[in-house]
Amino acid sequence: MASVTALPGAVTEHRGLDHWMRRVLAELAKLRDSPDKDTVHDLRVAIRRCRSVGAVMAEVDPNPLWREMRHLPRKLFRRLGALRDAQIMGDWVKAHGAENDKLRLLLEEHFAAQEPALLKDATRAAEKFDQRTWKRLDRKLRKRVRLVAPQSLAAECLALERLEEAKELHKNAVREQRPESWHALRIGVKKFRYTVECLLPERYQTWSNDLKHIQDTLGEIHDLDVLLALMHEKADGTVPELLSEWERRIERERNRCLDQYSELAMGKTSTWNTWSDGLPQGQRANAAGMARIRATARAAEAHPRRAAQVQGISMAIFDAFRSARVTPIFRDRASRRALRAAARLSGLNGKRGELSRKELRRFLLGQPAPPGWTRENWEVLAWTLRYHRGAEPDGSRGGLARLTEEQQQNLRAWAGVLRLARGLRKCSVAGGAGFRADRTVDAVHLEVPGLTDSAENAALLAAAKHLLEGYLQVPLILKPAPKPVAELPARPEAVKPLPQASFAEASD
């Protein structure tokens, strides 16, 4: 019953977002000329792939164009879906029911009466589709989709996240055995398939057959569940004696689909294990997570050079505090990685229409934590970027009050280091080499190379270090690092003067 969801050539040819957005317009034109079943299906496939790519990219790029692109064809997509479901279920009933079966005739009459209205709704939605806006989005999104290059670490990260989500849905479906759980798994597999198809074309060539087979099998299970519910509705009080026979028929087909799914998805040789083995694990997964964060930084930051300087100074402060054993947080690898990510994302500026700090926090909290991150650290990162400048965090109010004490301490430490790094950059501290820290009972001393001792710098740094001092609970004393003593060049050996020859000797 499931429809074919792969177009010819999809396995051997990488088709990016621009291809599918143009395909939507081409299939729209066909639908107006001949609204047959194949055209309805092909248009749905093209729209689904565009919306799927948009959902994946919206995890990396907070630009509202992705939301606009996904929203624009939504009404048309739903109308086409209702029409396609009626066509598929009508064909299934015709193929599996006897000619004189009253319930079959009743359902055929229902679908025959329903299809013209659904087709009319779909064609009306197609006529109202804003092609001009779609073309504008196509032009603008061609550049933004390059933020995640195919076969890159960031692409692997996005595919890995979709896989982990789908695996959890697989576990739920197998455990609960409810129609809703199987339908949710079907959607999760679709998201994973289209992510791999768009971002990892080489892996898709290897995995496409299994991905399509599983998606089609889950699609059949869903269609049978919907059909059974419709039969219960139509058979009530009309032909109840035929319902049990149809229930057995549907259950037999459904069990066949479940067996097919089990052969592919269960055991040590399951497709889930194959896909997991083909995506990053361990340290490479951590690197892929950082690649995803860098892609977000490229998408959102207004001042890349400034962010790079802040990152260098932040990591130098962290490493100096780690060497001096200032607090345990500066000896934690996860904290160092989180601070590096926060510094990389700190280059945004919301004054001229770019992403504001509040918007970035909401964006990050709405995304899954990258591989190697805990959800707790990811939440602290989002709040760190909210408070890396401006007003200091008040843990007793708002959303901050929901953070644990440990999370709030991490927030003060990471945001405090970023604030100090920003202040030092404003004091013309350019590099991140040569920082040295020392912890005493009464204070933490930090030697900063390139820092000029002046009243203006002292006033600026007093505000910049305030949050970090609150975390350390001791004064933070900043002072210029001593300049290295320049090595004097080695003195050349004295050259003994040659004996002067007499004019007479020279003339000989």
C-alpha cells in the first residue's frame, strides 16, 4: 500500500535543495494540466524533501527564511496528503475485497465520493501557491544551505542526531506496539532518510534500499491502521457481520509488514547497527558536534574576527586557571569545550537586525544537544550566551531559577570568563599566549601579556571581571605580564689585525 518515495536517479545523483525547490514548481505546472495520481505523488515528494531539508538546516541556522520556506507549502502539502491517502486506501480495498462484499462497496462509494472534493481542494491550494515567494526563497536559501557542506563533519552530526532520535522511536514502537508509536517511528525514519540523502550522498547510495524498504513498510502499517479505524466507523450499524473478516485480513497484512520490519531492524545485523557504524562515534562524534556549533556561529555571528579574538583570550584564561588549579571547573574537559563553543558563538550583535542574545538562547534551547554534550551543559551554554554581556544573571528570577545550583555556578564561571575576555580585547589584548595565573588564599592573580596599566583600562576591567570575581569569591587581580628579557646577540670574536707590510714588501 505504501507509495514509492524515491524518484529515478536519487541513489546515484546528489540532488540538493535547489533541485527540489525547482521540482516543486515543475510538478505544480503538471498538476494544473493533468492532476493524476502520479503527479500528486511527485509533487508531495518534492515538497516533503524541501521541508525536510529546511527542518534540518533550521537546527543549525536560526535565519527565519527556513521557517518561511517550510510554512509556505504546508497547506498544499496537507491537501495533497489527504488526496493521496484516499487514493491509496481506495486501491487497497479494491485489491483485497470480493466483488459482492458490502463493506468493500461501501468503502469504494465513500472514497469515490470523497476524491473529487479532495482533488478540488488540492488544485485550489496549488493555484493559490505563492510561486513568486518560493522563487525568492530558492535564491536566498541556495547560499545559506552551504553552511553545512555535504559529507562534512557538521553534516555527519545532523545525520547522527536524526538517527538517535529515530532509534528511540524504534524502541518505543517495539515496546508499546501502538499505532501512534509506529506512526511516530515512520516520521523519524523519514527525517533520517532525507537528511542522509541531502547531506551524506555517498552513504545514501549504500543505505538507500534499506531506508526506502523500512519507510515503505512503516507506511503500509500506518495506512492499514487508518483504514481499520475508517472501517469501524463505516461498518457501525450497517454491515457489522463483515467487519471481523476485514479485521482478520488487515491484521494478516499488518503482521506481514511487522515481520518484514523485524527482519531488517532486529538483531545484531539490523540496519540500525549498520547505520550507527557508518556515522561518527567517540572523539569523532565530539568533533562533529563542534562542527555543528561552528556552522551556527557562521550563520549567526556579525563579527567573526572579534569572536575569534574573544575565543583565543577565553581559552588562555581557562588554561591559566587550570594550571593554577583555581577551581575544579577549570580542570573539567566538558567545561573547556563548552566555553570554547560559547566563545565561538559570542560574535553576534543584535543592534542591526541580527540575532539578539535572547533569540539565540531560545534557538539553542530548542535544539537537541550535540553528540558528547549533556542536556544540562547545553542549557548552560544557551544561558551563557544570554549573559556573556549586558546585565548579570540573577538566579532567583525567571528561567534561571529552574537551573540547578551546579548549572548556575557553571553559568557564572563561563559567562564571567567571556566577559573578562571581551574586556581584555577592548584593552587591546590581542593574543592568547603567555597568560599565567596564581591562586593564593586572598586572591587570584592573572598576568596578561600585552595589557597596558592605565586608569581607563582599570575602570573597564573592573566591570568586566565583576561576575567572575563573584564566582571565585575572591578578588581577581589583573596585571601586565612581564616582558621577556630580550637576548643580547653574541659578541663577535675580536679580529686580530693583520701585520702591516712595508711598501717595499708589498711591491715585491
